Amino acid sequence: MSTAEILSSVREMLSVTLLFVSPLLLAAILSSFVVGLFQASTRINDLTLSFVPRFAAVLLVLYLEASWATVQAIGYFERSIMTIRAAFG
């Protein structure tokens, strides 16, 4: 494998990873923002109030994203195996 093929594979791996993680991070950020607004408006400062909704939001997005992420991961692995077979086969 040439350096360009390796860099292309690494770039694809990083983009797929970012694609998988982005919805989870977005859910955590949005839920933290909403809970922060709620805490600031009511002056309730409880640690579980900031943790539990964020955890629930991330779990919900993970549940909703699972089938899509599985399809994307299978496609990525198939492309990777084809690339390896072409390079070494």
C-alpha cells in the first residue's frame, strides 16, 4: 500500500468516527444547555439534575442511531476489506 492509500484510509476512518460520535455529542450539548437554562431560571443547583437528562438524551440518541450506525459500519468494513484485498491480494 502506498502512503496515499494509507492516508485515504485513515481519513475515511476519522470521518466515519466523527459521523458516529457527532449526534451523541450534539444531544449531550443540547440537553446540557436546556438543563443549564432551567437551573439558571429556577436557581436549582443539583448535580443529578444536570447528569440524568444528559444521560437519558445520549441513550435515546444512541438507541435511535443504532441501526443507521450499524449499516454505516458494515459499509465501512466492506470498503476496508476490499481495499486490503486489492492491495495485498
